[in-house]
Amino acid sequence: MTKLASRFLLRLIHGWETHVMSHPWLVILFFVAACGLSLWYTVENLSVNTNTADMIATDVPFQRNRIRLETAFPQDVNTILLLVEGQTPEDTQTAVERIGDALRADRADFSAVYVPDDGEFFARNGLLYLSPQELESLAAQLAQAQPFIGRIAEDNTLRGLFGIVGQALTEGDQHDLDLDLKPLLHKVREAVAAVAAGRPYQVSWQQLMSSRNSGLGITKRFIIATPILNFSEMQPAEKAIAAVDRIVAATVQGELAGVVVHKTGEVVLEHEEMQTIGLGMGGAGLASLVLVSLTLWFAYRSFKLMFATTLTLTMGLIFSLGFATAAIGQLNLISIGFAVLFIGMGDAYSSHFCLRYRELILRGQTDRDALHGTLTSTGSSLVLSAITGALGLFAFIPTKYSGVAELGVIAGTSMFIALATTFTVLPALMRVMPIHPKPKLKTAKTRQKPPAFSSNWPLRYAKQVRIVTILLGLGALGLVFQVQVDFNPLNLRDQSTESVKTFKYLLQSQDTTPMTLASLAPNAEEAQTRKARFERLPTVDRVMNIFDLVPGEQEDKLAILSDLALVMGPQLESFTGPKPGGATVAAVEQFHRAVQERLAASGDDGVLGPLDQALNTFRAQLETTPAARQALLDRLQSSLLDPLPPIIANLRKSLDAQPITLESLPKDLVERWISADGLYRLQIFPKKDLNDLDNLREFILDAQKVDPDVTDLPVTYLESMNEVIVAFQQAFAIAFALTTVILLIVLRNIKDTLLVLLPLLLASLFTAAMTVLVGVPFNFANIIALPLLFGLGVDSGIHMAHRLHYLRSSEDNLLSSSEARGVLYGSLTTVFSFSSLAFTHHAGTASMGMLLAIGLLLTLVCALVVLPAFSTLRLPRTH
């Protein structure tokens, strides 16, 4: 140490003794007040950004493409996607209308609501979007149903319906209705059984009249709501999502109880992820504190030292949060875990300080002398540990991975905050709560040489340790080539949340998948050219642009609709709702007799038998008071016939379709395909299931051959992971280079530097291999583990290398030395702290905690066992 450094250290110690040792209560009160101020500032100003897209710097090409798309079509940004799924098209339509109207009325929580394929335009012209073959088939079915519609229009009552169907049953093949009775009889049976059981039920006449009975646009419909986000709250979408839940709960009841509404979308995904992380981090932080405290108790055997360490860590954490608020202003999905990092890393300084202090007290020194000796003997090593630990975190700052760069700034600086509180708050607490342990008496038994296996076995069996290490290293090297990378951030979220389950459910269908690609063409010609090129790709199912909203073969389709209008006749214009007085017992009894006659004549065809049983049950319930009997009959009529008039009205309107041109398309629809500055959007649908990562990668790479600037969620996922891998490589190289330089400066010895780096490199190699063995691929969250190991594990190597310099004979106890015990307890507290993250519900955070715990445990083993075995010291083996 130079004279200048020595004088500086002496002045530092003198100032420390003057201000900390002499006024401990003043120091404690000052830090308590500062903590209160920092906590208040944090609560008022700290926010959390859950947007995974913001985790990568916005100046990289794929981010610029994403921002370009969001700028051109802002209506698709920060939305809530509702999937409404009913048992019938009518139920779905009713639920969509009610939920949509309620969302639009809530102007305090929603700025816009959009329902695809809804509104006057599609109600009138929707049939033109069918293919000619589909429209011909529908027209044939409606023409077949025309006599029935004409007859029921004359007497739209339970009496009229049962009379028509009863006549068809009794006349058999001779009736004048060209009608397939089985589907209708099945619906009648369901209605009769439901009313008898007191359950709401509405017959779906749309399903009876059309062969397209289910699927997207029929029994599955989307609602896209744009919430008003309150970014002053920790969870900006909480109020809007609560409003959605309230509206949905009020809608899906009564006759719509069978409708299911799923919610997802970026806003809901981020909201539920924030809830998962917040709950998990709270539990992980508490578990971390408990595990650390228990470890410290075993290390100190002193409640006072454990309490002082815990309080010091808590104060340091509060100051670190204040720094994060002032320097960054927000926490992201990665940096939000820094609290557990701080507890795991910061306690190492306190544990080294306390263990040395306790050791000096046991030697009989006074409290003040012990604290002075602790500072002088541990100060330089703790400062070096803080520097190297911070370097491992600061290594991410120059990278494009801004999510971890922010973690690096916060956690790296917090190492110096932890060091500062260790040198101020901790000794002040020790000063007001001195310990008085009883020194152990040295007996003949305790003076005996400890067993070789428990003391110096890494040195005595150095050759064997080196051979095993080399073999394990070669095996790990082979496994490294099998390391997997998971670039889908959806897999990092809690898989049990509604938003994730809904998102994956939508991925199962090519019609509903949200994992589509977007390409922006500068003009109409280029849009059509690109569409043709995209459609030739083997991984592409279909491509949509604005021109697909202008149906082809419109003349032929309009002619079919015109002919159908003539066939249906004027009864569509005069069709009214069910008339009173037609729901009678006589109508039910007459219909029941017709069912029984047909059943006796032709036998049970799977429909008549159950219908007969349902009618028997229903008729038995009619044996009650006149008022109750009429109420049952009216409910049955309503269940069967109330849904019919709206279907007839929609049919009447759709037969009056008009030719569709680009100019006649609704404005809000056009704005979703042509931007304000004239960019044409193409939406590219995948052919394969994108839950498979290989399919996802293939889909993106194929599309990029047509348009290198193709964007949207799949590209964001893939390119983000590519940037993260580059950031990892950069951070690893920076951490390795800076750590090596610092070690060379401090140790001034190449051999010692290599000796300290050896456990770090081996632990990194073994950790990478462990990802293959435990089946945990690298992802956005856990890839930071390896660079962090350099900063977190280097002090263990420094302490052990330092001890080996003073180990002169086999009489010395290496593994029981104060340095080895400090390394052991410091590392274990860090391992326990990180391992608590592994039990959180957020898969990304859990994998990060798991890999950090595994890596640090391997670093500990390498420092205590491998490093001594590879050192230059040789001790003779005792026999």
C-alpha cells in the first residue's frame, strides 16, 4: 500500500471513530429519519413498467419497426381483448351488444370500444363476404325453410309452431313442408326440458337455418376496448380491468349464464403479471429475510448481531429504493427483483464485519477496540468486494438490454449503499448493543488437530480434486452445446392466470391467433404485390389487407340474394313477435299426441323418445293453479319463439345488400388498414401452431425474406431475445475484463488473479450445463445469472486466495478459518436469498432465482474446494 493510500485510510478511520463511534445514537437517529424521507419519496414517485417491449432500447431496428406500426395504427396499442363465447350465435350477439354498450357508456375508464364485424354495415352486407358456394348453400336452406316461415308468420305463437310441427309429424313424408324435422325437434325438446327444470333457454333459429353453427364470428366474437390508464398508480389498468369484470359479471347471468367471456391483451397480460410479481416478490422478500436471519443466527449465535444486521439491511434497501426512484423513476419486470438481490448480496458485507467483530471480542478485546480492529482488517476487502460486485452489475449498462441495464444501475449502486450502511449503521448499532459472549476455554480436546477431511482435505486430496474437476468440466463443456434459449416471454408469466390461458387458447386456432405479423406497404400496388409473395410462403396460412374487405364476385352474390328475396316473399316484411293467447294447454296436448303417434308408427329415432319424456314431465307440471300453468306456457312460448323475429329482421336486412367498394367501407374499419399517412397494413396469419418455438422462429424468418421490416408480437419476441443474447455476451465479456483488471491491480500477481478467476469460470460453465440437466432454458430473466456470478462470487476467491498465502503447514485449518467461514456464511445467505425467488409464481423470476442460487452454490464449492486444490501450496498427506 502506498503512503498516500495509507494516509487516506488513517484519515478515514479517524473520521469514522470521531463521528460514528463517538456518537452512535446520533448516527442511528439520522439514518432512521433519512430512511423515513426516502420511503416517503419512493411511495410518492416510484412506478412500475410492465411492458416487455420497453425492456430493449428503442433505437434498435426491430424496435423502430414496432414503434412505426404503433404510430401508424395507435388504436391497437394498450388494448383489452375480450373473447365472448356463447352456446348459440344469438347468445353471443346479445352478450357482445350488452358488454359493448356498457363499456362505451363508461367514459371514465375507456376511451374507445371496437367490435369487429359489427354495426349497420355488416348487418346489411355481411352475406357478401361468404363464398358463392357458401351463399348458394345458405340460400337453398332458407328456400327450404320458406314454407315454414310463411306458415309461422301467420300464427307466431306456441299453438302455431306446435300445429305446424305436429302436422309434419302426423303426415310423415306427405306434409308440404320441405323441412328437416330432427334439428327442430331436438331444439324443442331442449326448450321443454329447460322450462320444466326452471332454467333459462332460447332456441337458436340461426343455427337451425344455417349450416355454419359455430366458430369465429358466430359463437365466438371479439371486443377490443382501449382503457384509460392511470400511470400514477402502481397498476395503471387496475380500475379499467375491474370495470370490465364488473360489466361481464352483470351480463353473463340469467338467460346469458352460459356465455363465457375471456380477457387477455397486452394490458391484461401486464396487469396480471404485475400482480403475480408483486405477490411473489413480497413473499420472496420475506422468505429471503427469514432465511438470511436464520443463517446469520447460526453464524453469529447472537440475537443482537442478527438484529443489527437485519436492521442495517432494511435501511440499505430503503435507501436503494430511494436511489432507484431518483435515478430511474421506475422498476421493470427485471429490476423489480433487485430487493432480493440486495438482501442476498448486501448481507455478505455485514456477515464478514460481524464475524470478525465477534472473533475479536472472543479474544478479549473491548467493544471499541474490536470495532476498530474489524474496520481496519475487513475494510479493504469489503470495499474490493463492493467494487467487484458492482462491476458485475454495471456490466449490463452499455448493452441494449435496457431492462437489465436499469437493474445494473440500481443494484450496482446499492452495493455501495450496503457498504456505507455496513460501515456506519451497523457499528453504531453494535456500539449501543455490545455483545458479551463467553470465550471458549481451550481444553486438550479442542487443541487437538481437526480431522484432515474437515479442515484441509482440498489440499491433501488436491490431485484427486483436480482430476474430478477436469472430468466434470469436460462433461459440462459437452452439455453447453445443448443449451436452449426460450425467446417467448409468454412462457415467463404465471401460466395459471386468465390472460395467459386465453392467449394460448387463441393460439390454437388460425382464425383467432394473436401471433400474426404486420407489414407496412407504402402504396396499394406494393400491398398487393407483397400479399401475393407472402401467400406463397409455406409457413403462411393467409394474408389480409384492405382490399380483402371488398368481396369478389359481388354481381353473382347480389343476384343470389335477389332471387332469394323473391323466394322468401313479403312475409319477411310483416313478421311480428309472438302473439298473446296462443300458448295453451290444448296446443301442448295436441303436439304431444302427434309425437306419440309418430313414435308408435316409426319407432324411436333418438329424438322422439327424449321429446316424449320431456313433454310428459312438462305436462305433469301443468297440473297446478291457472296462473302458474299460464306462466309455464308463456315461458315455453318465449323460449321457442322470442329469438325468431330478430333473426327474420336480420335476414330481411341482409337480403337488401348493396355493392361494396373501398369508398363505402366504414371509416373506423378503413383506419385499421390504411394509416393517416397512407401506409397499407398487411396482416399475415401463420399456418402452424406458434406455441411451438421452432414454428414461431420459422414463421418469422420466412416472412423476413419478403419484408425485412416485418413486425408485431412474434418479431418483438424473437429479436428481443437476440438482443438479450448479444447483451449477455457483452456483459459477460465486460464483467470478466473489469474483474480481471481489478484483481491484477489489487493482487499484483497473475497467478493469484488466475486462481481467483478459476472458480468463477468453472461455476459459470457448470451453471450453463445445469440449465440442460434441470430443463430450464435461458430466457429474458435468468440470462443475467452468469455475468452476475463474476460480481457476486469474486470476493469468495479473493478471501480464499488471501488465506492460502498464510497457510504454511498441515496444522492450519483452512476450512475452519475465519475467511472460509465468512465465505461460507456470506455465500449461503446469498444462496438462500436467491433461492426464495425460485418459489414465486412468475416463471421468469423463478428461473432467475433458481439459476442464481445454483450458480452461487457452485461458486462456493469451487472457491472452497477447487481453488485450494489448484493452488501452488502442497501439503503432505497424513496417514
